[in-house]
Amino acid sequence: MMKQTPLNAVHKALGARMVPFGGWEMPVQYAGVIEEHLAVREQAGLFDVSHMGEIEVRGPEALALVQRLTTNDAAQLVDGQVQYSALCYPDGGVVDDVTLYRSSSSHFLFCVNASNTDKDFAWMQQVHAESGLSGATLTNRSAEFAQLALQGPKAAAILARLTAVPLDTIRYYHFGEGDVAGVPALISRTGYTGEDGFELYVPAATVVGLWTRLLEAGRDDGLVPIGLGARDTLRLEKGYALYGHELSPTISPLEAGLGWIVKLEKGDFVGRDALVRQKAAGIPRRLVGLFMAERGIPREGYPVYAGEQQVGSVTSGTMSPSLKIGIALALIEAAHAVPGNELLVGVRDRRLRAKIVKPPFVKR
């Protein structure tokens, strides 16, 4: 049986089309993907992301455990800061990409992908057991939290009507805490759309009321509910990775263009040795952005060619609602991953020209 967020009945009452996603029943669209996408780019959108997982690390050795688990350097964080990072297997493949919240040196919170929550928690427990770091505890708190994402150029103005927290003091990839419409919340200036906005972590029992209050507060600004369809096109226009597409157990963070979150110099972490070897030998594949030069929509799994030779495949692709052109992310042989190069994408029974570009496809 599929899991449901506390807002499941609300989505259905709003006429959302519901689909299975990572073991959850989630809204894929309300009014339509393009309309919802453009609302976020131009006004604001409200997302139910309560399916995401939350795993807490506490104790005097919490930082040491986080450092062992993640590729990025959590020692660089200050209280109230957020970090994008990854968990790797010993061979350098990716367990998951995560966001990490530091409340203090002895208190961290991971936000993990919905379909990976149980797997991630089991992996963290295994690494914890092998690390000997008895001064740290791991707790899966996913069932306690609901999460909303308020995104778009008008998001801050809308949220300010419902909270006394000074939002202008919360910088990008930082967070604060306080009440929103009377609900205690962790207020994070983060998101998956490339627009300004906030992700709100609240007690699960409070989220239905908060969802309603936010939509009421933003009605005159054009705030609308947004489904998974537009969430995907929004992140793709910004070139953001999606686990299972641009990252996986067989795709390393170096291949995915995420070398900036791999801090080899910080010391030992799971997967470090494999990533050192991969970097020294030459990264075999690279993730690139593709602009279609001919009319056609690139889709996941479509082959990518240099001349007659297949050199990779599309990991994510769509017709960009903002640009009205086909865009894609593709994992290809490193020798061909040169910005400006022209490749061919196999779309049905045709091979269509595409140009390598450096994401984001749409700049804010």
C-alpha cells in the first residue's frame, strides 16, 4: 500500500491528479504542469514535500559521524547553516544526495529523498556501527515531520505575513526557527526550483492548517499549489540532480558534476578512496546540459551520439516551459563533454542535433 502525506485528502479535494512516487501517493499536477511551472517562476507556488525523510544525529560525536558519512566538509558549517552533500558507498557510487542542517556541533538533521529514507537510515546505522563513535545517536524522525516548500519571487512577502521571524536575516542555505501562523517551524531558505523561497519543517499534525493559511495569505499574489510535474521541470531548468537519474549507485558525484561537494582534503569518509582513484585515473563520464537544436523532446534513456557512435544517454529531459525548447541532462563519455560541441539525441526513430551547454538552462 502506498504511503500518504497528511495532505493527501486536501490534494484530492483540490482536484489534483495523484500518482505513485517513491512508494507515496503524490499530486503530479493540479491546473497543469506548464501553468504551475510559470506560476513559480513569476509569482509563487506551494509544494507538499512531506514525503521527504528527516534523520537526526545528536551527541558529542555527532560531527565526527556526519563527517564519516558525507562527502562535503560539515566542519565548515556554523549553527543555523545548511549544506548540500552526498552519502557514498565504498566504491564511490551514491547512496543519496542530502541536505544537512546544523543546529549545533552536537545536533544535525539530514533531509533525505523520500524513496531512500529507509535505505539511507539503514546505511547510516551500518556506518555508525562500524565507526565506533558511541558518542553519537541516529534517529529516524520522518514520521514526526511534514514539510512544505514555498517558492518563487513573491515567497518571502507571502511568508512574512504569517511570521514574526525576520526573514531577511535568513540567508540562502541558512535557517531559523519560529512560529508560522502559530505553528512551530524550522524555516530554511532553500529549495529545488532555483527561485527564492523557503522550506518549512513542521509537526505533521499541523500541516493541513498551515497549508490552508499559506494559500490564503498568498492568494492575491497568485500563490497556487504545485505538483511533482512542475517540480521536475523547475529543477531541470536549473540543472539540479535528481537521485535515480543524475546520481545513483553506479554514478559517482564526480561524474555528476558535483565535485564541489566532494572535499577529499577533509580526511576519511566512506567512498573517499574510490573517488581519489577515479579522479587520478580521469573521470570516465561527465554530466552535461543539452539544448536541442531541432524540434523534439529528449527523454530519460534516449541515446546520445557523436556521429555514428553512441557516447552516452539522457538522464533527464523535457520541453522547457520557460524557454519553449527541448533541454536535457545527459551522462556521456568525458572526451565528448566539451561545451559548444554538437551531439545527436535519438528521439524515437530520428537523430536530432543538440548542443552541449553548461547549466543552468534558465538563470534567475
